[in-house]
Amino acid sequence: MPKSVIRSYSHYTREALSLLAGLIRSARLENKMSAQEVADRAGISRSMLHRIEKADPKCEIGATFEVARIVGVNLFENEPNRLAMHVKQVNEKLSLLPKTARKSRKVAKDDF
């Protein structure tokens, strides 16, 4: 069995997780959706939903985003067309950048 990795997260990351978890939980309760109903719609277990709502950083980001969408939390923009536009802009920018990032190697000066 692999050894479990202990990771530390920045204060910013923990706060962002807490904010998203709180938004998800409050939206679920406002919409009067049970934990089991949301878990079934997202295709996850109820315990996974509780971990998402408790801001567990080890939850899958895809599952977290899916739950947010199901309960009605808009993650980036209110208009789906604007989100698609941003995705297109990011993809265009990525196409102009190199595929990998490498540090340049220093050339040894061997001319004495």
C-alpha cells in the first residue's frame, strides 16, 4: 500500500475551498435538495458530497465543479457564451506558447 502524502495548502487555497464549499452547501439547502439527491445526480457517494461541503482539498475538482453546477453555483461567469469565449482565448494563447517550460542551460566558458 502506498504511503499517504501529507500536503500543506496555502491560506489562500484553504479560504477559496471554504468559500466554494459554503456556496455549494447554501445553494443546496436553498434549493431544498437532499444530499442523496445531489450525490445521485452528480454520480458520487453521499460521503463524497459531505467532503466537498466540508472543503476537503482532496476531493476531485471535476466532482466539485459538477456538484456546484447541479446546485446552481456559477463558477466563472453568469453567461455560458462568455465562458466559451474565455476558453477560446485561453486556448489561442496556449497555442502561441511553447509546449514545455525548461530552464535555459548555461553554456560553459572553456576558452582560457
